[in-house]
Amino acid sequence: MTLPLPSEQPCGVHHFRIGDLVVSAINDGIFEVTLDVMAHDRADAERLQRAHFRREPPRITINAFLVNDGRTLTLIDSGCGTIGGPKAGAFGRHLERLGVRPEMVGRILVTHMHIDHISGLVDGEGKPVFPNAEVVCHEEEARFWLGEPPAGAPDALREAFGIAKRGVLPYRERLRTVKGGEVAPGITLEPLPGHTPGHSGYLLRSGREALLMWGDIVHMPGVQFAEPKAGMVFDIDPDLARATRARMFDRAASERLRVCGAHLDFPAFGHVVRDGAGYRFIPEVWYPDV
Ligand SMILES: [Zn+2]
């Protein structure tokens, strides 16, 4: 008797309870990259990748999140939609399998307007997927990406502006921009600027539990926890991104704050602890009940 070898995971969804909420990590897929995406000494990045038994060539995991408080369905980011390449864009399929129809989503919290965070807001024709959702983001994020690229911007940055507009402009009538603070009951926007001007995390609180979805504080877990100064070439303000990552790691470790992230290894929930001169990520343990 034979059984075909599996070629993909049976499920890209993982539920995690935070007080009265259930937060679901939903994997959108991966980007296959090279270490050229890192703004860091190449040999050191390779050394750290090997030390953490990372795939070569490297991969970047892409996650988005669903928050269910029993009343409103809230998304945090939306994956790559139809434009992230052959190994990304599964977010919508996973939502469907969970029984979430697009019209059921009431709110979408955007960490920032890069391709892998806002492209799932629209379909292959650029039409809005979620007819009833308001979209929330930091006002600097909207001002930057929905404006014109800086004079002399390289082609890749110009293209990123087009991608941001494609994902978000169809929602312009229901876009709510904020400076920070509470954006929904129990959900606070935390500005985490640097990767992009209005890059933001969302802190969820319920009862005595908390979870910070920190967006793109980390893209390459094998390198950046050990070496927080290692940046990414698509950081808009690299020095500010480094400073924000250092501040975030310090806070998460000091406060024993549970975090999740768009590019942490699926299912992406865990804690940050100090380890020598750097940090280490300790994933949450999987249990069968939620
Ligand atoms: Zn990202």
C-alpha cells in the first residue's frame, strides 16, 4: 500500500486565545529570496542563518491575522492577494475554509502598505474584496504611500507606490487614519516607524492577556533576533527601523509581552528573551484546545 508524499501542509491556520478573543494566524505563503534583501554584512548573515538551521536560499514567511471577539471580525493585514508570486496569496483561501465570507469582515487594521500586507484587500482586477470593512492605518502611512514618490525614487520604490495605491485606494471612502491610540475596543495602534513612515503594530488586550502584532519588526528571524542591527534593503528609514526594532525587543523582553508578526515563523506567536548581546524568540507551545 502506498500513499502519495504530501507536498503542502494540511492547514495554514493556527488559533490562539487572548482573554475573550481568539486570534488566528493565517499563513499567506512565502517569499523565496536571497540574503541581498538584508542590509547587513553578508558573511555574518550567512553565519547566523546556518547557525539557526535556516533554508538556503532563504525564505520569508508571510502571515496575516484574524481577530474574533464574538462581535466583529477584524483582520490585521491581508497577505499578497494575486500579485505575490506562485508561493504566496493563500490568505483568502484560508479565510474561506474558516467560514469567513468577505462581507463578514468589519475592520481591517493595516500595519503598513507594502505588497505583502495590503494586496489581499483587492482581487485580481483591483476591486475591493471586503465590501463592509473599514480600513485603519497610521496617518503617516497613508500620507506617504497615497502621495507621489519622492523625486528621483528608484524604480522599485515607484513600483511600491503603485502597489500601495492599488491595494488601498479602492477603500478611500472608508479609510480611517489615526496617529495612535485605541482604534477599536481593546485594540491600540502603536506607531513603530522606520520600516515605513507609518509602520504600526496593534496591541490587543483582553482580561489579563495581551498580544502585540508587531508587523515587520522582524523579516529574518534567524538573523535579526541575534543581531537586531541587521536591517532590510526595503526599510524606508534604515536607522529609525533599527532603533525601533531595538526598542521593541527591549520592551517585549522586559514586559514579557507576547508578540506575533507578519514574518515570524508560522504560527508566529511567542516571546522575546535576552540572549547574550542579542535576543532569542521562544515560540508558543502548540496545544489541541484553543
Ligand atoms: Zn512585510
